[in-house]
Amino acid sequence: AQRVTQPEKLLSVFKGAPVELKCNYSYSGSPELFWYVQYSRQRLQLLLRHISRESIKGFTADLNKGETSFHLKKPFAQEEDSAMYYCALSGRDQGGKLIFGQGTELSVKP
Amino acid sequence: ETGVTQTPRHLVMGMTNKKSLKCEQHLGHNAMYWYKQSAKKPLELMFVYNFKEQTENNSVPSRFSPECPNSSHLFLHLHTLQPEDSALYLCASSQDASSGYGYTFGSGTRLTVV
């Protein structure tokens, strides 16, 4: 069965500190992994996907198939990064539906 | 409003009421989704429609009844709900249901069952 686990409900860091939001997944096929973000009073929106291997707003995430992880990282957190972050998985052989983790609230303090 | 529009934004209903949630998109997408977001639980996929055909029902109770009359509109008909059904109901759309890429989400309907 597909499953996405985000072990931290809340992550609180100071401005300028490194950030790592953890995500582990369970999937038997070839997954697509995504990070979605929801800023206060805004819609859920895509932050990045593993296929594109890009950096968005300073965030990067590497898919580690051996550890079945897709952790989100940023070397220097900014206050505007405070938001809810959701890791999500989709499997082409299961219709492409998106399955989400529980979410991690990132709070960046000044 | 561009993107995915959901109405109403807030809804309070009694357990014996019948109401409907509406979702609309004019992005040219062919897949539409209903998700439930409860406190302290992950986003739960409820239904998937691809080219107007329902392709997924994630063991959702029959008191929730979806309808997709065309690729641009999706409804969620509600009847005889329970207080535990109170949640934020999110609609999303994508080009098609073959990939998890390119989802656009609505702002959601905050439902309270009293």
C-alpha cells in the first residue's frame, strides 16, 4: 500500500538556521514524489517535484530510493518560509492519484 | 476567479440536512478530485474523476455522493452527515489522472456538521 510519513508535526527554527523536513514513503513501484506548501490563508500549491531536480525558493529535495526518503532541505531559513509542508506521492501504475503525508508545520522565528 | 473555485467557502448543516459542495475549473483539466482535510489527519483522497468517469472511490461512506456532469464541474452531495464529517473539503484538478504532477487546488469548503 502507498503511504507517506512525515514524523514531525511541528518544526521550529530561527531565521538563518538550516531546515530539514523529513519524509519517508512506502511504495512498491516507481513513485513520483512531491512537496506541497500551504502558506497562511493561501491554497495548497506545489513547491517542487523530484523529477525536476530543481531548487525552488532555496528548497531542494533528493529522492533516496534506498532509504525511501524525500527530505526537504534549505540551508538558511527565512521567516517567509513559515507554512505547512506536505510530502506527497503518486504512482503511475496506480492511476497517478496523489497521496499525502500528515504535514509538518514549519515555524521560522526572527 | 481563475484556477479552481469552490463554493460555498463555509457551510454549517444539521445531521438531517441535504447540501451540496460545488467545484469549478476552467483550466482545461480533465481530472478532478475531492480530498478531506481533518484536524490532526493527513489529506484523505475521497474521489477521482478522469474525463467525467469516476475512477476512484476511496471507501467513502455513501452519505457522500459525488457528481461530475462535465470536465469543468464537480459536486459533492451531502446527506445525513455525522459530526465527525466536519472538515475542510478540498477540490483539485489536473490535466489527467495519469500523474500526480500539476494539481491545482481550490481554497476549500469548511464544513461544520451540528
